Amino acid sequence: MNNVAQMALSNKGGLRLPPLPTIRDLVKLYKLRAIKQLSQNFLMDERLTDKIVKAAGRISNNDICLEVGPGPGGITRSIIRKQPSKIILVEKDQRFLPSLELLKECAEEIMNIKLDIHQGDILKYNIETDVPDEEKRLHLIGNLPFSISTRLLINWLEDVSERRGGFRRLDTHMTLTFQKEVAERICAPLGHEQRCRLSIISQIWTQPILKFFIPGKAFVPKPKVDVGVVRIIPLREPRTDLPFKLVEKVTRHIFSMRQKYCRRGFSTLFPEDIREETTKNLFELADVDPLLRPFQLSVEEVLRLSQVYSEHIKSYPELSLYDYRGPKNMSSIAENNDI
Ligand code: SAM
């Protein structure tokens, strides 16, 4: 019998893990100095890691949890204590593999939980192949690296809109950390000073809920900012059938001039010679007040503007290639555009 199993047998109380080395000891043992480029800030306090996992809602023993960036495994331990059927860890830094292997051994041999470790980049990870389409609820959980958190969220929002990847199931939820300000932006309601593109595109396809903040000093090493934990629940009924990229583009333009009237940013979707007139017409068609500031626009208003833009470019497809930031002397039509 291995050491971990022996320790487990000496441990009473079903849901408690065997007395593994503490995360602090593991970090010391394997000399896991945080790497800045990988946005490594570790949580050592079990109460906080438990609180993050609790924010994910009920995790039943039929559910699957996928953790992004487990690092030395603090949150992983809290997930194991919830006893899902399977845990998938995606970690880029191979230095954490020994401490994660220790948890795998414990989870599989003692708790009867399947635990898969993938060493690699979450941005390239294919949830579809690794989490087969079965009747199991999927929880995406992670104390995300700041360097990729917004990009990962945008990728996943697009997956939600397309009902693909981890979001083929209707009940996949995300419980993720962000820099405090980013967390506030994602959840910012109509009229809030933090309302931005991220608020709109998050709230079109999901219901984001700001659960709580964690002070920077709770992490090792301490980041410059505090952290917000957000639970993001995909909407069962999408608010639109429009393509994600189109809505994202319209929203990005509207919010590119935050302090101005919303018509200003929207107008940059069109070349200068037709800008004013097209903008005026489309605002009328969408029945949106062009003198609102971007943060005063509701999700529905942004969607109406996206809808009229979508119909307009069906009639004038060349306009979809227009790039406001492109070279002016090339009739401002970009060669590559994502819409
Ligand atoms: N979960 C641990 C905790 O809470 O203490 C570590 C969190 S730390 C903020 C972010 C973790 O994500 C690090 O372990 C880092 O190596 C990992 N990471 C960074 N970029 C990644 C990527 N592209 N894909 C997967 N993991 C990544």
C-alpha cells in the first residue's frame, strides 16, 4: 500500500482528504517559484479555495469538473472534497505535475474519482474530445491566469453562442476569477460606470453573477490587484441568433468611444462618405436614441443595432470589410476582416 493510501486509512471522516503535504510545503518542496509570464499567483488558504468551489453551486457525484490552471492544486483539493465523478486538470506549467500526480493518486485510489491531468494550454484545449457528450453536468472552474482570462472568456462566450465545445450541454457553468475590475465589468448593469463591451457580450449569452472579492494579499506572490470570483451561467434561451463575431464587432465599435454619444462609435463601422447618413438611418430603424452614451445602452438596444447592421451588410456586403483603422488611401476596405 502506498503512503497516501496509508495516510487515508488513518483519516476518519469520509469527505476529508488524507493528510497530504500542505500547498505551501509543496511549493517549497518542488521549488515552485511563481513565473510572472504565466500569471502565477497561488491560493494557499483552504477556506478560500473551498469558497471558490462553493460558488460553483451544487456539484453532484455525477458531475464533471474541469479546472483551468490548477498550479500546485489548492482548488483541486477543494473540488476533490466535493466528490464529482471526474476531474480534468489543464495546466501549462509542467513543474506542477508531481504535486498534481499526488492528488490524482489520492482522488482515484481513495475517493474513487477519475482525475485526468493535461499538461498544455487551455486556449488550445479541445473540451469536445475530452469530455464526451454524455448526460453529465460540466463545471468549468479556475483561478485564471490574468494574462489569458479575458481571451478565454471571450472564446468560451463564442462557444456558448454556437453551443459547441463544453457548451453543447445546456447546463455547463463557469466559476472563474478575474482581476477585480474585469469581474465588475463582466457583471456591470445598465448605466454602471464599468459597463463596457465585455458586459454586453457576456450578458447577451450568459447570466454573470459577481460572487465575492478576494484581496490581493491572499495570494502568493501578491498580485497588484484584488480578484473577483464570477459565476457565469449560459442562458437557456439565447437573446439573439446573430453570429457572435458580428455582435462583438458592433459592440466593440460602439464602446470604442466610451465618453461620446453611442452613434459616434457605431458610425466607425462605415466609410467616411456614407458614415453620417447610414448611422442616422440605422439608429432610426433600430429605434435607439443616438444620443445615449454607450454605458446607457441596454443589451436589447445593442442587439437591435447589431440586427440592423447585419441586414445592412446583407444589402451592401462590401461594407462588412470596411476597417476604420485601415489605411485611408485604400478606400478604407481591409483585406482581412473577421466579419
Ligand atoms: N489554481 C492555482 C491556485 O489557485 O493557487 C494557481 C492559479 S495561478 C493564478 C494560474 C495557473 O494557471 C498557474 O498554475 C499557471 O501555470 C496556469 N496557466 C497559465 N497559463 C495557462 C494556460 N494558457 N493554460 C493552462 N494553464 C495556464
